[in-house]
Amino acid sequence: MTTIAVTGATGRLGGRVAARLAAAGADQRLVVRDPSRAPEAGGAEVARADYADGETVRRALRGAGTVLMVSATEHPDRVAQHRAFVDAAVAAGIGHLVYISFYGAAPDATFTFARDHWATEEHIRASGLPFTFLRDNMYADFLPSMAGEDGVLRGPAGRGRLAAVALDDVADAATAVLTSPGEHVGVTYDLTGPEALTLDEVAATITAVTGRTVTYHEETVEEAYRSRAHYGAPGWEVDGWVSTYTAIAKGELEGVRDAVPRLTGHPATSLADLLTS
């Protein structure tokens, strides 16, 4: 049985995938920075690695056939970390790399962090590794938390739409690819929800389903930077936060795709259904 290595297993997506692979009886290895935080996943092997430390990655991936590479936390050096991981994966002799990318990844994407994903994809292509890219839209699970304590969802998204995808749908799709990698070599899948909503519609859905009153306030770009200044975050991070909304405004996150139902065999989850479950 081929070993599947799962990175990010202590996180929301990697942990979901690990649980699904365990339920399927897969031979898996959880690759984490802190083994003490690794979840129980059917007796899965645990290996420690840090993306920026190629030697630890190489040791952790040795003998793995397929690898799920969950993108690293946003950081000024994230692309360098990703490149180090990919190079170590090549050195370890893995057979297939499944990379969690972002919808609309491009060198000129409005969402600044999507540019990191494009650079990573290009490095993977150049590495010669067999690959599959899962380009996730924004996670629908996070939408309620984007509203402040006052119930206002603020941002310069205009009347743009986003086809946010549920984390469980992404985990189902990733599991399908990981367990049959040969069917998906060289393919890029755009993972979206079943509908593209404006933030007014997102707010209305949250209100209707949860009973918490949420509204959308359209900011200008300048207002968006000012309203986030109190966090004291570095400029590159605030650029990422604000450009999430401007990407929506420019229509870069609105296209609905059918990859989730094609890969999973079930319909993509709507925001209303997600909030109801």
C-alpha cells in the first residue's frame, strides 16, 4: 500500500483530510511541525518537518508515494518556504504532489497572496514532479467570522461576487485525488461552492440562518486600510486582507465550477446548508 503524506494535519484542512484517509484505511504519515499536536488518525505515523528546513522535509517524506502539500501560513518568505519543500520532495523521491493553491492564482492576481500560489505552482511544474493543483476559492466556513463584533462585514468588495467553498468539500476533493492520484496527473481543479454571492447576500444568509444580524458595509480602499490599522499588522499582511475584497470587487472570485461534485460525487455545499449543519 502506498504511503500518503499529509502536511498541515494540525490545521482545519489537513486534519479533515487525515480523518478521511484514516476512515478509508489508508496508510498515511502526518507531517507536522509539532508532533505533540498531531491528531489521532487511525494509528498514522507522525513525522516532524518545517517547510523552510529542507532536510527535515526530505526525511519526513522519504518513502511516501503521494503528498498533500497544504500551503504554509502567509509570510513574507512563504514562496521560499514552498520552494524549499518542493525541492526536498523531489530529493525524497515522492511520486505525486497534491498542492492546495488558490482560485485565480496568477502573477498579477489582485489578491496578493494568490500570487504566492502562482509562484509555487510554477516551481512545482519546473520540478518535474507529477502534480495536481487544487485551487480553492475562499473558505465559506470563515465568512461569519469576517463580521466584527458589531455584526458588520466591512470591505471594498463593491457588488462583486464570490463562490466560497466549504472546507469539508475541499477535504473530500483532496481525499479523492490522494487515493487515486494517477487519474489526476497534471490537472488543475478550481474548487468552489454552488453559487456566487455578493457580500450583501452573504450577510443576509448569515442573518437568516443563525439569527445573528449581520450587514455588509462597503468601504473604499482607503477606509479599509484605516479600519484595519489598529491591528498593528505589517503592511504586506494588511495588503493581503484588503486585496481579498478588491479581488471580489473585480470579479476574480465569482466563477462557479463543477470540480467539487465531479471529484466527490456529491453537490457542493451552499453557505446556507453549511451554516445549518
